[in-house]
Amino acid sequence: MNVQDEYRRKLISIDEAVKMVKSGQTIGAAMTASTPVGLLSALGKRRDELENVRIITALTLGAGFDYFLDPSMKGHFLLESLFYGGYERKGHALGTVSFIPSNGRDWGGLILANNPLDIFWGTASPMDRYGYFSLSLSLSYEKDWLEAAKLVVLEINPNLPRTYGDTHVHISQVDYIVENERPLIEIPPAEPDAIDEAIGAYVAELIEDGSTIQLGIGGIPNAIARNLMNKKDLGVHTEMFTDGMVDLWEAGVITGRKKTLWPGKMVGAFALGTRKLYDFVRENLAVEFQRGRITNDPCVIAQNYKMVSINTALQIDLTGQVVSESIGPVQYSGTGGQFETAMGAQKSPGGKSIIALRSTAKNGTISTIVPSLPAGARVTLTRAEVDYVVTEYGIAHLKGRSIRDRVKLLISIAHPDFREELRKEAQMLELS
């Protein structure tokens, strides 16, 4: 096969690719910084020609999906998301977006059982001389969906970095190619405030030298990364690569020397951050992208020595039930990898699972530690699976503790303004 001839034969315009979509079809699209913005933007222009087209993806960040905030799209297109951001929350209220409850490791496999894909739209870096593309910044589910879809179209963007691991796809696996050079989707790091920094300091106390860590994105994870600068020989096994990990690598904190699985490698499923992160993962032998069904498998995670899973939450009740994805009945984000990473870390030799949250919300007017959860709240991590809980007021180790002990520990790390009220409510509910 002459791969250059094959490339030219399969190269079409974005409009030609979008014209292949038929009413009633299901399209799977790559997520976050790998979102096929050109294809998805062009699809919205076909509203009057199409009905009941489903697009399945996760955390779109709004790129290419603006038309889902138009109520008139209802009946023409439905976005079904595995993880919500601000954009999906707005569309949900309009009836153009719906949520698919799921754990991250299932995105690439079990999701396909009830959602056979007619089309997969992904993005990739330019083809090399041997005919291989790199799926670049996300393997959460993209390669699994590409292998399962009836029709595969890749949107080639020269700004996407070539990455290592399981990211490579041969041109023989692709039906059509479109080209679309555009800036990469970037998320500026959230600047931690004093509360985030206090939480970060407490979390850092729990992380020993030689541990392997999993971190997310946001003010609290960024504060945690800053507080790890005096640690030694940390490793990374994560769902998401972040800018904070680059800072730790450059400071010599992350070496992976003590890792028992992929030693010396930072392992993750997708990258989301700034140009600094994307430049770091470009052709970096120290960075390994693996499919989400591997990175998020608790049995795989547990093979890392002293694995520490660090996740954030919105709310926790006095018995330890963790809510990380909804505000009452309103879907806010998603389950993602929280359950899986928590379970994997706790099975790891010397491992820990940490839930970090601010003690209050809405400018200090409500407590995030509550006597009982509000109606409709979605429990992400059950009380039997909770290990450590951290707020800016300290650390509560709940694993193996009775309800009575949990109540005392959680009240001790609640905001002082709410502690007495929590004690009274706990007594009324016969929790203490």
C-alpha cells in the first residue's frame, strides 16, 4: 500500500463528510481537547435536513456544539454526554442534552452495548510516512469507538501533538479524512485561593515519598500539586494529565522510579490544560496514553505501589456518602473515574483514597457537610467506600469507622459556623 496515495483517496471536505450523516443515526465524537470541532460545527447547519441524530461524547467544553443551546434543535439533534460541564448543564435545561450515567472504564466498552455507533468522528495528528496517525490528547474511549463504528472519519489538525502509548491508528482503519487546522482547546489553570491552599497542605501530609498519584483539575488539585514540591520520587497513574503534573515533573518531584506498573512512565487516558501541557506530552517517552478502560480499571490501578487517589466532591453527609456529580437532583458533572480510582487506590499496597472538598459553598452560606443528603442527590461514592475526607479544617479518616465516630470526625472538619447545628441534627437523626 502506498500510504500517501491512500491518504489522497480518502481526503474529503468537512461538508462532504457531514453530508454522509442520515436521520436516526448515532455519532460518537472524541472529547475535550480532541473534540472534532470542524465536523460538529458543520453538522449544525443541517438541522432542517435531519431528525433524531444522536451525538455521544463527554465534556465538550462547548467547542463546536453551540447549536445545542438553541431549543429549536430539539427533535433534530440530541447530545448524550458521559460527563457534564457548564455547556451541557445549559443544554440539559433546554432538553437538547441528556446524561449517560457511567464509570470511566466503561466508556470505551460497555457503552457500545446499548449504543452501536453508525459513525465515529475523531481528531488526530498528521500521518507519518508509515501511514500512522496519533489520536493525540484523548484515549478515554476514542480508539474503542473507532474500532467499533461502521464509518470512521478523522479530522486532522497539525497542532495536535503526536503522543505515545496506544494512540496510533493506521490509515487502513480510517474511511475518510478531513483537514482542519485550528488552535487547540485550552483550559487555563484555576488559581487556588487560601482555602484551596489549606486543603492542599492537609492532602500533602497524606502523600508519602514514592507514592503514585491521581489528580484532577481545578483550584484544589492545583493547590495539592503546589504542596507536593518537597516530595520525592512520585509517580503518576491518572485519568487526566494536567498542567500541575508538568510542574512537578520539571521540579524533579515526579520520577516514576518507585512505580511498580509502567515504572518511569506517567500514565493517563487524556490531557486537558494549556499549551504547556500539550507541548510536554508531545513525543515524550515519559508519557504513556492508555485507553480509559485500562487506566480506570481498579485491578490495574491497584498494581501501583502506594497509589493515592485524590478526588473532589460537592457534598458529603455525616455517614460518609459522597456526592460529586449533582446538586440535589440537578446533574452537575459526572461519575467519571472517581469510584474506580478510589477502589483501586484502596486495594493498592499502602494506598489511600482521598476526597477533598471545601467546608462551605455559596460564599460560606451553606455547609457542604450535611446531616442527610437532599432529595435527588446522586451518590458517587458510597459510605462503605470512603477512606479519607479532607477540608480546610483537617483530615477525617473514615474507613472502618462506626457511624457515631464518623459523625464526630466529619463535624470536626466542618466549618465552625455549622458545627453546633450539625451536632443537633445528628442527635435528631439518631446518628450520634
